[in-house]
Amino acid sequence: MSRFLKLAVAILTCSVWAFPADAGKFSLGRKATTEEVKAWDIDVRPDGQGLPEGNGSVSEGEELFQERCAACHGEFGEGIDRWPVLAGGQDSLKSERPEKTIGSYWPYLSTAYDYIYRAMPFGDAQSLSTDETYAILAYLLHMNDLVDEKFELNKSNFTSIRLPNEKNFVDDPRPDTPRPSIAKLCMKNCKAEAKITKRARIIDVTPTDKKNPTAGID
């Protein structure tokens, strides 16, 4: 028997011996404990399911935000360099440069809570407590003019906060919605095959301006 094969047999034997009760079909690993599952089960849904007990005020959130978040997102959520902007942008979504912030674009407050608690601050993920997350989110709501300076966010009033752009998001019906055939999509005089006859750089449809006077010219 080769040295490699002997080593493989030894490792497999140790694995089977170490976890005989719950190793499963392949005799590898073990079942996750209740505590381990709970540590990963931190998602929060739009209807409030998954929200932990806790609370945080705007004033508490302001102090935490300046300490833990402002270095990247700015003191007022305006964003530093290329870091995301978190506040403002109302009525900008139809403009040439929309600002997709919590107050202008995001559909649900649960998305903000889940992401902050799960992934922020950058480089120190999951270092915030539930109360700290509630407080930072309360401050973000205040910066977006959605609550006043005395507001306190908690599990009980969380779902009462509705973000301005929620109504512009719709459920994705896929894959339950059947895909129409090409024949049904075609109205009349349909071609059996579509072919590319010209490209944008040839027909010169790329907009030009003072900075790019030759844009679109091959």
C-alpha cells in the first residue's frame, strides 16, 4: 500500500471514530448545535419576522454613527469619496444621476436593519449590538426626514415605518409565470430570425459633448 493511500485510510478511520453518532451518510462532520444555528439565523423580513428585542433613539444613534459610520458615509450620510450615500436623494430617481438612498430608493426598513447588523461597520462586521443597530437606524431615518429627533425605534414600532419608495417595488412572479412563446409576442409580419445589421458605433448614436467631441466615432 502506498504512503498516500495509508494516510487517506488513517484520516477516514479517524473521522468515522470521532463522529459516529451524527456524522451522516458520508461519515463527515456533525450536526450544528442549537446555539450555532441561532448565531447564523439573524435575517429580518419586511413583516418584522426575525427582529430581536431592543430599542435605540435618534440621539443615541447620532453618537454611534459619528463614531462607527461617519468615516465612510459622512457625518450626515452624504458619503465620503465613493462610499455609499445613505441620506437625501428624494425625487431624484428619474434624474440623470439618481441618489439611491434609504430615504429615496430602498423599499423596506428591514433591509437596512439586516444589512447593518450583519455586515457593518466595514471591517468589523457583527460588532454592533441589537440596541446599537436600532439606534443607528433611528438616526438614519431622522437624516432622511422620516422621523423627528425624539424618535425611538424598537421591535414594536418597526413595521409602522414605511419607506417612501416601497410602492414602486413589485413582487417578481418568476418562475411561476409562464414565459410566452415568440409567436405570441409577435404581432404581425414576424421574421423567422433576427439579424444584427448595424451597430451603435457605425450609425453614430453615442451622445457627444464638449468633453467627448468624438464619442461614438469609429
